[in-house]
Amino acid sequence: GIDGLEVCSRVRTRISSERMPIIVASALDDTNKRNEALELGADDYITKPFEPREVLKRAEIQLAIRRVWGEPEPGRRPYEVLFETIPNGGIRVGGGGGRSWQ
């Protein structure tokens, strides 16, 4: 069989992020696995056990991001419009004209 991360990767290569967000639910609360899931195309990562209301809220947030920001540029996920990495490991909120932290 295949694991959830492989499923995520396969789905993401066929269906774009703006059309279908992927929220990975895993028993592993491991930073490396979380980052791997996000790099493979997951839009969010939640660890088990979880509250059903939390999953619902996370799904609502993903859909709201898509409504507010519309479709991202080809090859970019919706949150990348909101948060971009900058040199030296910092982040910029709000894309090119936003606020930066290092």
C-alpha cells in the first residue's frame, strides 16, 4: 500500500490547490513529516486525536483563503500569496508589499 503523503503527492499532481485543498490528518506530530506533507502539496496538517470542529474550521479557513485571494499564480499555493520566505530565513506577510520579519 501507499501512505498518506504519497496519496497527497499523487492527488496534488492531478488537482490544483485552488480547486481542492488537502488537509493531512496524522498520528505523527513530527516537524519533519509536517514539512514533508506541506512540501508535497498539503495545505494544512493536523495531528490526531483532533476535534471535529477544529478540522471543520481549518477547512473553512482554506476555502476562505481561496475566496479572498482567488486563484494563485501557476505553481503557487494560495498561502504563498500571504506568506513568502525572504533571505536569511525570514518571512514576508502580504506578498511583496507586506511586512517582513527575520
